[in-house]
Amino acid sequence: MLGAVEAQALLPLAARRELPALSLLVVAVTTLLIVNPAFRTPDNLAVLAQDAGILGIMACGQALVIITAGIDLSVGSMLALSACVAGSLMMRGMPWLVASLCGLVAGVVAGLVNGSLITYRRLPPILVTLATLLLYRGLTNVATGAAPYNILPETFKMIGKGTAPLVMMVAVGGLIALMVARGRLGRHILAVGGSPLAARLSGVPPDAVLRRVYAISGLCAGIAGLLLAAANGNAQWNLADGWELDVIAATVIGGVRLTGGEGSILGAMFGAMIIVVLRNALFLLGVPVEQYGLVTGGVIVLAALTEQWRRRVESRQ
Amino acid sequence: MKPRLPVETGVAVILLAASAWLAITFPTFRSGATSYVIIGNASEIAILAAGMTLVIAAGGIDVSVGSVLGLCAIVLGKLAGEMGWSIWPACGASIGVGVACGLITGTLVARFAVPPIVATLAMFAAARAGAYVLSGGDSISQLPEGLISLGYGSLFGMPYTAWVAAGVFVLGGLVVRRTSFGRGVLAIGGGRTAAFLSGQPTQRIETWVYGINGLLAGLAAVIVVARGATAIPDAGRFSEMTAITAVVLGGTPVTGGQCTMTGTTLGVLAIGVITNGVRAYGKGDIWVLLVLGCALLVAVEVDRWRRRERRRTE
């Protein structure tokens, strides 16, 4: 029996876990580029880059959490919390860079609270993050009085425009992927996801690793929150309401296994891009927003079945 | 030996504390009319939570019930309102759609080993979209009188809908405790391989757990449509979260293998009282989220304390 890392390295390219997501993405984008002239307008591509970047950053954090066999349902609420902290400080005249940093700190703290409840109190992740999904959203609403923070500095708004979020996603995702592949924390995360007991016996502190993972998820949600607030020119408590399911869908499409121990950050980013590209295609076809779910649902099922098939092929080898 | 505290201790504490606090603060809260409203409002969540208890007991989770509810509501509205079907066949067809949705997710989970949250996430997206495709985004308010009176009628001082919910809970409790199906559900939640090796038809049982959950989503849709006198494609949005919260608050462990229908009933009532109390304070519904989030954590802490107590007595 090989460890997760070795098994992945030895797999032939045809069974790499990012491959289904990548091929779907390439096919979808190429088809749209050829078939639909509206898709290749610079404006549309900029919108795509913006949405994909924001969703992709959250998917990277979620992928880490899911690799540890956990789940983070509170990402949408943490996003709104960070954005509102940053937005309110900017409206009070704080320099945007400092305010953004405070927003990120809020995200990290929120993530650490999740991680602490999960590790110190031994609560299941799905329960803790369900509670904090409600708590953080409620807290943000109450603290801000549901007021929008919509007078933001122009320089801050630039970070959400055009390709900036996509560049940010590549940077964040690249860092996290590098950490998983080469870093010590990454190795520990894979170990804890594979088997917490085995990890502990071989000297990996599972609780410290888990707390860091949830903090990173909070940080990613915070970065996405800043980008989204900058893109909309508005930070409000109801930002990214219900996005947790989109984010989980993106990681699943990207081939991250929900039972933990294995997954790919690159795949999660591809998954986010697929969701965004498909939505954009439906939008250009004139399909009403409410009906996108039929396609998203179909893609999720397809991704899950591919993962099952891949696992069967892998276990036969 | 000290008697063991029941699983429902946590939720009972929260329910009693919330009711007592509100009864002291607001005189109107002590009236029967308020309990009538709370119980009436709680029916649809109660029905969803009963099904969710089974799903969670089997070690799964179902985030699709709210969307399935929306789809069933539109089917009911189309059939009873626009196509002129009589009430009962229309309700039957709507519930049938719910069962079909549930069986699809159940098959994905049981036969194709897709993780429950993924399979139901797909249904969550697809069923809601289906509701919008069918309705074209419009709500249907031309409904037969008979259907609407179902939502407002009462029997022995309780709304019809509450009787339906109570019936679902009694049946659910019996199924879990007294039938081989119920034993199978708990066995799967405790350990799928062990359940399979001890001869349980795990695939069939797991498929039908989701099928039953779909059925209950359809039943809840009938109640939502009857009470609201309209079928809207957005019906049941976020109700999956409320249902899961009620189950967890009630003391059913999310790891599966155990469940308590009484706890879930109390959980639903606690949510009803809290919602009503927040409104009595004149606060927006967002405060409900805040209070519920805290209540969830309190219930879990009480559960931990209860279990420590038990270990000491053993």
C-alpha cells in the first residue's frame, strides 16, 4: 500500500486527478471561444477572470480543509465579515492597505475560532462551521446595522477589477499548492487527512495542523472578501450569501476527495473556473439565472462519478 | 447509581429557558394564541426535520430538501391551480415528485458511493432550477379553495398541519424503534461494512432513507403551499439549514448510528420559540441566526457535560 503522495506521483498522467476538470475546462472554453463571439469580448473575459479569481481563492482554502476530511460551511460568512471589517475601517478614513490587513486578520481569527472549537472541544467540523455560518453572518449584520460600506478608495477598488483577482488566485493557489507539495505543513495536512491516528503516532500534531488549516480557510475567505468588495465597490453583510455550496462544488469538480487524505489545489482552481465559465455560457445563451442549477447539478454528479471511476481504476493497479 | 440524563437534556434546557424568559418578559407570550402560531409555523420544518433525523442517523446529510420542497410546491401549483386537477391527486403527484428526487440522490449515494453532501448538493442545485424552469419564475396563486382551507383549518384546537407533523413524528419514532428498516438505518449509520456483513440490505435501505426524505419534502410542500395560498419557486429556501439545525440541536449526533425523534421535536419547537421571541423583541430575522448559532454550541456543550456525567456514574 502506497502513501497518498507516492501513489499520486506514480499514477500515469491519464489518471491524474486534475485531468477530468482540466479537460472539461479546455473543451468548454475552446467551444465557447469558437461558437460564441460574445464570449471573447474583452469585457466578458474580464468579468470571467474576476469571478473565477474570487471563487478560486475560496476553493483553495476549502480544498485544504477537505483534504483533512473536514468541511468549512462558514466561508461565505467569513468573507462578508472580513469585507465589512475592511470596508468600515476604510470609511472611517484608515489607509486602505491597513484596513485590508485588518479585514484579513478578522478572517484568520474567524477561521481560528472554527479550528479551536473543532480541536479543543472535539466537535465535528460540519456542526461547528454550520453554527459559525449562522453566527458570523448574524454578527456581521448586527455589528454593521446592515449598512452598506460603499464609499471606498479608488485604489482599493482597483484590486477587484479585471484580471487582478485571477492573478491573485494564481498567486495564492500557487503558494498553497507549493506548500502541499513541498512544505512541512502540507505533508502534515495530507497525513492528518489520511489517518489522524497514524499521523499522531508518527509525530504529527493533528490538532495544531487542523487549527492552521481552518485559519488558512478563513484567510482565503478574507482575501476573496476584499476582492469581492473591491469589485462591487461595496461591502455589506449579505455578501456571498450561500456561496459555501458553490465553493464545495468547485473543490468536488476539481477532484478533491471528500473523505480526505487526497486532493489537488490546482484541481480546485480548475473546478472554480469551470463553474464560472459554465455560468457565463448560460448567461450568454440567455438562460435565466435561477435555472443555472440544472447544469451545475449535472456537472457535480458527473465529477463525483468520475472520481468513483478513477478510484476504482486506481485500486486495481 | 444515579439515573442517566436523557439525550434530549440539552435541547430541553434551551427550550425551557427560552420559553420561561419570553413568558416573563412578554405577557402576550403566555397566551394560547401564541403557542398556536408557533406550532402552526413549525409544521413544515418539523416534517423536514423528521426526515433529516433518519438521514443523519444513517450517517448521511441531505442539503437538497429545501430545493425539492420548492420543486414539489410548483408541481402542486401547476396541477391543482393551472391544470385543474382535484386536490388529492395533485398532492399525490407532488409528493411523488419528491419521492423521485429522493430516490435519485439515494441511488447516487447508495449504489454509486457518491458522498451524501455531494449528491444532495447536486440535487439542491438541480431541483431549485427545475422549479424555476417549470414555473418560468412566476408564483401561482390561483389555487382551489379546498387546498387553502387545509392550511388554515384546525381540529381540537391544533392546526391540521400540526396534526400532520405530529403524525409524521409518531410514525418516524415507531419506524426507528420498532421496524427492521429502522434498525437497518441505525446499523448503517454505526458502520456500513458491519451492517452489510451482518446481512442488512444496505443499498436498499440507504436508497429509501433518501426516498423517504424526498417524500417528506413533498408533504411539507403541500403544507407550505396551503398555508401561503401560493406556490412560489423560491419556497423552502434555507429550510434545509433550519432542519439540520433542529436535528443537531435535538441531540442526534452528526456521526450517525443514533437518533432521537423526541429531541428533534423539541429542537423544532425551540427554533419556533426563539424565532417568535426575536420577533417579539422587534429584531430582524437575522438575529434568529445569531441566537440559533449560539444555541447550537450550547446544546453541544450540554451534551458533552451529560456524557461526562454518565461516564462518572458507570
